[in-house]
Amino acid sequence: MHARKDSLPANILASIRNRKKRLDAAHQEQRPRSEGTLIASYNVHKGIGNDRRFDPERTSRVIHEIDADVIALQEADTRFGERTGILDLGRLERDTGLVPVPVNGMAKAHGWHGNVVLFKKGLVRDVHQINLPGLEPRGALVAELDLENGGALRIIAAHFGLLRHSRAQQAKMLVELMARKSEIPTILLGDLNEWRLGDRSSLHTFQSTFGPQPTAVPSFPARLPVLALDRIMANRKGVVTAVEAHDTPLARIASDHLPVKAMVNLKRVEELTRKT
């Protein structure tokens, strides 16, 4: 019998082998940021780090490190009650220029079911707050943005459930939503909680809309990432570059997830926008 390609143990072993390279790179001088529009996704774990300390200021410093133009956060609100936001958004705007996409009906929360989309420069065309099916209360935030540097972009920021059946339902719902929407370039990003591969994986559902999945980037657990729970994918080829983890000493302690990030090809976005 032949071993199945891309099996989970093989991915884990590869991540462990590459750990030293990631740690060495993290201790080198930070590379200057490339030109272009940077997008990112970060499960901030309600501001609780791997040291079990609640420190939203540390979370904000990681967001500052990433220096994204558009970033989706998960678990940015408390889970129960009024779902109060954990970050100082006013200070975050002063330090980074990031402002949240507005949501309705959530007086003290930053986002929708803990999902927040922050962006630097541009205009918000439209926002939709989606309740995702499943046993746990989960949601997705859909924001259509006109980027200042050119082109319209739809962002779907989501946080999937822990149960496989729920993830399958949630992926199906987002694919059906995409089918009803105008075909502007769309980027799905967030904590999809999916580590499985193959036909039974919820990621398989996205292939009809987003095409073949990009190479998995381990992001969990942050101290020794072996599972690619956090994803960035586009519905048009060439819209985003290869995804990578934001693996720094601060990011490895601030949350149980590492952020993931990618560059947007604005020329490709503008080209696709003109065709719609």
C-alpha cells in the first residue's frame, strides 16, 4: 500500500523540520515590507497569550508589526454577554491607520461574532453580517472595499466551528453566497479550523469557487505551528501571492495562532474590476 500524499503526519513532520529555519529568520533583522497591498488574518484569542496572560496591548503590537493594509481578526470580542471588544481601536488607528469596517447592532463589540475587518485607505461599498450554520455561534463578515490604490475587493472574514459537520455546512453556505454575488475579486481569509485534507475536508468545498488550494502554511499552535488552520485564498488566479506566517518572537507568545499574510496584486484586481 502506498502512503497517501500530503498526509497530516507528513505535514507535521515537515513543519518540525523547518522550525529552526523559521526561528533563525525571526531573529534576523526584520525585512523591509514589499511594495503593494498587504492583507492578513489573525486569531487574537481574545487577547490571551500562550502565557495565559490577558494583554490586548501586546496583541496590538503584533498587529502593528504586521503593518497590513487590510486585516481580518478573529476572537476580537468577548464570547458571551455584550461581546465587548478587547482592543483600543482609537489607539490602534493612531498607531497604524487601521479603521474597522462598521457593523450594525453591536454596541460594544468590535465586529460580528468576533470577526473584525480593519483597513487603512479606501471606502466601504457594502457590508453584510452572515450567521453561519452549526452548533456553535459562528459568523462571517463580508465587506466590499474600494481600495485607494485602485480596484474593488470583496473580503470575506470568517471563523469556522470546531466540528467537522459544522465546517462542511459553513463552507457550503459561503460558496452559495459567492454564486449569488457579482464577480468582483474576492478574498476569503480567517481561522477555518480545518486541518484535514482530501474529499472529506471542508476545504474541498471551496475548490469550485477558489480553485486548487494554495500550499498549507502552519499557523497553530503558535509556539510550534504544525496545523494550517488559518487561510487566505482568492477566487481569481494571481490576485494574491504566496501566503506566509508572521512568525516573530512576539507573535509566538501573544496568541495561540500565528498571523498569516499575503500581498495583493492590485494590477490584477484593477483588471478584473474593469471586466465586471
